[in-house]
Amino acid sequence: MSNIELAFLMMAALMVLMSIRIPIALAMMVCGGVGYIMIGGMPALLDYLGSAPVSKFSSYDLSVVPLFLLMGELATRSGITAELFRTCNIWIGRQRGGIAMAAIAGCAAFGAICGSSLATASTMGKVALPEMKRLKYSGSLAAGALAAGGTLGILIPPSMVLIIFAVLTEQNISKMFIAAFVPGFLAAGGYILAIAIYVRIFPESGPRGEKTTFAQKLKSTKDVWHITIIFLIVLGGIYLGFFTPTEAASVGVILTAILAFTHGKMRLDGLLVCLMKTAVSSAMIFFIVLGADLFSVFIALSRLPDVGVELITNSGLSPYTILTLMLLTYLVMGCFLDSLAMILLTIPIYFPIIVAMDFGIPVADAGIWFGILALIVVEVGLITPPVGMNVFIIKSFDDSLKLKECFKGVVPFLISDFVRVALLVLFPGITLGLVHLIS
């Protein structure tokens, strides 16, 4: 058996293991380890295991993971989700479909200090879904808006998947965050536009909310000033070069903890719960990173990426055609795998091919650009059947919602996603413009 055949065999084995619910970290370690032994032998694998984990986990870049996770846990328990939704609702809830638009805006704001799609969908769903039901919104629009809005948590920085991508591909985390800023808020704007179009076609699906005065709007804005301050200090500090992502995360944890204790319902026992959840999530992510590193080393030893680059170079296909095919595979895989699994499985193969092709932009820019595109496309998997984790989360809050109705509700947002991806593919400057301006 050749090394290339071995690589494909181990990739197939990895898919099988994940399909039978073996944890992705363990599956990648088993497949990567077996492949490593068959190519380099057991002594080589033991030598790798003796040094690689220490080297990988002592990386300064990885220290940002537990900090942003803790920041997200504190934000979730601080009760700020309700304040964000209430403020957005007071400002735009009066217009037709306004409550759904307010939910999107709230998801974008919460995602900017959370970094988790599932947490964003969960916390905003608990707050916004009862209000939508009270105003007799259609179940499809309510579920679709909240499920799609949750994906903003994985795109708008800070994003755990984006951090893992940056670590695996040795990209600058700050530049990745900057690059994700415009596409992230373009996503929020696209979702709000999708709602506006949808309620014009189906007016009964999104009734108007209650009328509010300017004084109420002003008061609601004052109620969330502290959230705005955290956002500006953390992300503004990164974008302007005042903080590294790790330093910004540390500052964000302190500010969010103060907010949780002073404006939320946080107590010492709640803080301990947040610390415990952060420790568990961090251990899980670090274990996944180790498994992904071992699997990536095996793939590199098999020379599959090199052969892929050579085949694509000689195929005569344009770089944009290859990129489109890669993004389409993400859409297919998103029907069965979660976002992190897709990134970890494909990056060892896709990334070397991307940086070897000529898109008319510098290689460093191509790596950042592809990272944002990949993140956007894998986020679509969170709202597509049959996995669609965000859809299942929203449905769990209301047993009267039918799954078919929920997935039907995400269609307008999927159309928005496809348009946005096309724009970002055709015009890389949308993603890279702010990076060049700030760095």
C-alpha cells in the first residue's frame, strides 16, 4: 500500500469513527497514530509524543482559548442577553419583522463577547422566542432567525473556531480577527435584509412590535453602555494594536466578571461553575488540537498535500474553480459534521493547496482570506439538515415547533449566506481591506 492510499484509508477510517460517535480528538489520534506508525515506525511516533504535546500546549497563542471561553461563560450567566435584546427591540421592534431583526442584532452583539455559536443561539433563543410567540410570529421565521443569528457567534470575533484555525495554520490571530470583522457584520446585515424581504412577501409571518418613544430608546441604550465599553476595549484594543488577543481576553474576563457581579445574578457559586465549565471545555479543545496536530503530521508524512498541489497545478483548472469546489465540499460535509470537525479534517489538505495557488494576492493574504471563507461556509452547517445543531437548540425551547418548519425558516438566511460567500470570493478586498488598513 502506498502512502497516498494509506492517507485516504485513514481519512475514511476517521469518518467512520466519527459517524459512530467516537470523540473527534480520540478518532484523530487513533487514525493519525496508526498512519504515523505505518510510515515512520513506532519509535518515531513515541519520539513525537514525547515532545509535541509540550511544545503545542506551551504555545502562547493557545492561552487565549480558556480566557475567551471564560469570558463567554461569564457573559452567558450575567444576564446581558436580555438587555441586549430589549434594547434592539425598542429601537427596531416596531417595524414589521422587527423582533426577528432585533434578535439578529442581539446575537451579533452577544457574539462579539461570547465566541460560541451554540451559546449565542441558546441564550438569545431563551429571551427572544417567547416574545416572538407572544406577538404571533410564524414558527418558521422565529426559529430560522434565531438559529441563523446564533451562527454570528462563531464568525464575529472572538471565535473559537477561528482561533483554532489560526493556531493550526500558524496565522496571526489578531489579523484573523480583523479580517472577520467586516464579513461578520455583513452577515448580520444580510440576515436583517433577508427578514425585511421575507415579511414583505409574507406579511403575517412577522407582525409589528409595540411602539416606543425616543425617551425609551435613549434609556435602553444607556442600559447597555457597559456592554459597549467591553466590546470597544476588547476588540478595539486588538484592532488598534493596544493588546494582543491574549491580553485583550484577560482584560475582557475581568470586565465581564465585574459586569456579571454588579449587573447580573452572579455569585461565588456561579463563578465556580463558570470556571469548571471553562476548564472542561479548554481540556476538550486542547485534546482536539493535539489529535489534529498528530493527524496533520501523518498527512504531511504521506505527502498527500504535495501530491494534491501537483495534481491541481497540472489539472488546468483555475484557482477560483478549485476554491469553489473546496467550499462546496464544506456544504456537503456540513450535513453530517460539526464546524470544528470539518476544519480539523480538511485544513491539513486544503490549506497547502490554497497557499500554493495564485489568486492574485500575497500568500499571507490568501491564507487569511481562505480562513474566513472556510469559517463562513462551515457555519452554514449549523443550520442545514440533518445536523443543524442551532436549529435543534431553538426547537428544544418550544415543543410546538416542527422540525420541518424550523428548517424551512432558515432558507432565506441560507440564501443570504450564499450571496455573501459569492461576494467575498469575488472581492477579497472586503475581507482583507481592514487588515491592510490597520496593520
